[in-house]
Amino acid sequence: DVKVTQSSRYLVKRTGEKVFLECVQDMDHENMFWYRQDPGLGLRLIYFSYDVKMKEKGDIPEGYSVSREKKERFSLILESASTNQTSMYLCASSLGGATGELFFGEGSRLTVL
Amino acid sequence: GENVEQHPSTLSVQEGDSAVIKCTYSDSASNYFPWYKQELGKGPQLIIDIRSNVGEKKDQRIAVTLNKTAKHFSLHITETQPEDSAVYFCAASTHLGQFYFGTGTSLTVIP
């Protein structure tokens, strides 16, 4: 069965802390994505990656960075967390190609105090 | 870039009635239109999709229609059941493989 696993379901951090959100997929997918989900705004793309060690900015990359050292793992990093980064973060993966199905993890709810 | 608009934001229907959710997109290069269902506490899951060379697709109680000329596509759920209650997202994707999502519709099916 296809699986995208996000390491933390709930996190509470303080302003200024460095935050790591980890995502692992077991489907040998080339593409991986990080989205942010906020009420009334839908899913907005933060960063994506089509291959190991490569990354592309999405629509809202400010304040975030990513790392993809291995094909199965895609990490989202908040260098200095701020309260406006309180949100639900969703990781997804897809097979290579333009119209592959996106498989999502269950999400990481981050609260920044 | 692509802009996807989704309506309505909330929808309540009686069990057994039909539900329709509509989306529009702006980029004529978009060629793949999936619909995702998100249940409480879970990630979105694909329920049906349509490609730009097809006008309609049906899977049991769920159907999707696409009008490329008008740049809109719709999700139709017939004979709704309480387990259909969830948040539904439409999306559009171009050949570059990026997905642009609508803002979501919270569907409530009243028993």
C-alpha cells in the first residue's frame, strides 16, 4: 500500500526556533511536495522537488527551505519560526511525469507561540 | 501562474440528494484535473480525475465534467450518504507537474 509518512502530527514551537518537518515515502516516487493548508486558502505550494538534491520554489517559499538528500525523504525547514507560520503542513509525492496522482501524508499541525 | 477558484465554500444537502461543486481555472495549458477528498484528521485522497481530452468521467456515484472552452470543471455526487461529508478540493495541473488547488468545499450530508 502506498504510504507517505510525516514524522510529527502535532508540534508546538516558540518564535525564533528552528523547526524540521520530515516526510518519507515508500513508493520510489520522483516528485515530492510540501503544501501549507489554511482555512479559506486551500493548499498552497511551498516547495517541490523532482529529484534528489534538487528543489524548486512554489508559491509561498518565504521563510522556508527544504532538503532532499535521499529520494524517499523530503524535509521542510523553518529557519526561524514565526507565529504566522502556524498552520497545517502537508507532504505529498507523485510518480515522475506531469499528471501523476498526488499521494498525501496525514499532515503536521504546527503551532508557533 | 494558474489560478483555481472553487465554489461553494460550504454545502449542506439532505441524504440522498445530489451535490455539485464547481471550479474554474485560468491557464489554458492545464490538462489534468483531479478531485481530492479530505476527511477529518487525514490527508487529502484522490477520488476522481479527468484529463483534458475527455469531457466527462463517471465512477459509481461520482462524476466529473470538464468544459475546456469555458475553463471550468465540476464534481457531481449523486445519492449522497453521511460518509460523503468531508472537505473536497479541486486542482489543476499543467505538463510541468505542479498542482494548483482550489480553496476547498466543506460538504455536510444531513441524515
